[in-house]
Amino acid sequence: MRGYRLFTGSANPEFAKKVAKYLNIEISPAKLTKFSDGEISVKITESVRGMDVFIIQPTCAPTNDNLMELLIMVDALKRSSAKSISAVIPYYGYARQDRKAAPRVPITAKLVADLLEAAGISRVITIDLHAAQIQGFFNIPADNLFGSIMFIDYIKSKKLANPIIASPDIGGVARARSYAEKLNYDLVIVDKRREKANESEVMNIIGDVSGKDIILVDDMVDTAGTLVKAAEVLKNKGANSVMACCTHGVLSGPAYERLENGEALDELVISDTIPLKQEHDKITVLTASNIIGETIRRIHNNESVNSIFVK
């Protein structure tokens, strides 16, 4: 296939290699360095004139560096006469501040969208935004791909005796319902109250979990506080097992310690949209590279993206 190029930033080059392998192409070369004061320097080392360009760069930790690197790469490609520039952001950082939930706070998800558009991108491709309405923050095409396609077959392969889908909070009910409909499972909800950022207090369970094998589904796992506490409450309510499927494994702060000490959570299944900091016996990693690769191929060929997720 000709007429397009695939680039990667430094956030998750291994993921980009998997996408390139799926597409049967090479990653185009770019020189990414830093000045002694930390400023990012980018040089595109091959011609992209008239090309459709795709940049793979999740804005995971270090979030500010990876976001700035993406913006600078976009500017370099725009000034190199690329025909179109698609930002492939498997994990969209700053998405948790997607509304004005309190006085005098920013809406960072919208700010990042504005920055990307100002830099010169013509399209965004991402997986499981923290809130689906973030798509509306862009005035350009924004493809929010469904991470469930990675997890459905894995869940089926577990051959659980009495499976049921659980949402870890009220805000995730729509996502959990989508899983429940695709798998033809019932649904329960963990009702919790969050006192402050990255801390949560599980209150009660809406639905019967006695004797059930629970599959908690969420878009991300950060400090793992919600998942571990939810698993404890579910086990206390009589659940046989608790498995969590979370698209983005942020796993910051005390996450690994909580996974180690949280005996109620039997398994955490994540994708490789964010590079795994360290392996753990409870963590299973599935790849999202095929979804991204097929989406890139279809966009370049002007084919339907939605049909990937419609059986």
C-alpha cells in the first residue's frame, strides 16, 4: 500500500511496532531528541509530501512530555507538506476532567482537543475514551474505538460457571451494559462515593452477586483503589470470583501494592495501549494493535470503520 506513512513517538514504540507488523509496513524514521534544558526536538527524516500520515502516541505518563512531543511531531509533519495528519492516541490523557464538576476547575479534555487541532491534526483515533462525549470536543473526525472487542473472546474463553457483568460505578453503566448485551449476561452495579481524586469508598451492590463469577469492566485502572475495594465488597456479598477488564492500565501510585495485597481481585485484564511498568501474576495483557491497525487501513482506503465492531 502506498500513499501513507506511520510514525511513532517515544510513549509506546513497542505498540507501534505491532501496528506496523499488522499493516505489513515499516515505521517511518523520525529523530526525537531533547536539548539540555529538556526541550523536545523533532526531525522527520524522510519525505511525507502529499502523504496521509498516522502518528501513534498515547498521552500516558509522563503525560506532559508525551503530549508535547505529539504536538511538536504534528507541527513538523504539517510543515513538511503532509496531506493529512491523523493522531492515533490509544490512551487519551487528561480525559478525566471532561466537565466542570466544581467551581473554578478546567475542562482539560477540551483543552487538549483544542491544542491538537491548533497543531494541525486532521483526525483523532483513540480507544475507550473516559467519556464518550469527548468526541464532541473535536471539530474534526474523532474515532472512539470500542475496547470490548479485545475482551469478549477472552471472557468467553474463561468458561466461567455463573458469569455476570459488573460496573464499578454508576458512570460506567452504559459500558457495562454493552458488554452484558454482547455476552448475553446479566448486569450488576457497584455504587460508590468518591471523597477525593484517586480515592473511593464502595457503598453497596445493586443486584444479586451470590454465587456469581464477576467481570468488572471499566475504561481504565489507575491506582486500583476502586477495583480492589469493589472486589472485596463483591466477595463479601457472596461472589465466587472477581475478574476486572480495563482497557487502559495506567497503574500509578500504589496500584501494584494494592493488586498484591488485594486478595479479592483474582485477575486484571488490560490492553497494551499503555506500556506495562512491571509484570504481575494477576495482570493479563491483550493487544489493541490489530484494532488500531485495521482502523488505519480502513481510514486510508476510505472504508467503514464501524463495521469492525458490527458482527
